[in-house]
Amino acid sequence: MKLEKKISNFLKKKSKKNFSTNTNLIKEEYIDSYGIIELVDYIENTLKLKCPSTKISTSNFNSIFLIVKFIKKYNKKI
């Protein structure tokens, strides 16, 4: 399964709402700061991918597209 789909499925289970890869997840209140922490935990512990804590910001987690871009930047094996 593609990374984009895995992230999307995880967030849909949490929010119970539908959204696109470009939906602003924070502005539209699909996730909040705690949701970002849960997502980072999922990325690191379930997907076994790096998510540097010093680089985590709302600008990197605004949309599925930006989340995937952020993850790919720090995980060259994807």
C-alpha cells in the first residue's frame, strides 16, 4: 500500500471524515496538535520511518501531500 494511502487511512479512522490529499487538515480541524503527535507516533512506530522531532511543524503536517513530502525527505528508502 502506498504511503499516502496508509497516512490517509490512519487519519480517517481518527477523524471519521473524508478529505483529499490537499485538504488543510489543521485549518479544517481534522487534526490538532495532539493528532500530530499521534500521527508521528504512527509514522515512527508502525511504519518504521524517521520523523525528526526538530523538524515537526504544522507547515509540514497541513495536508497528506505535505506529510508524505516531509516523510520522503527524511527517509530515502521510500
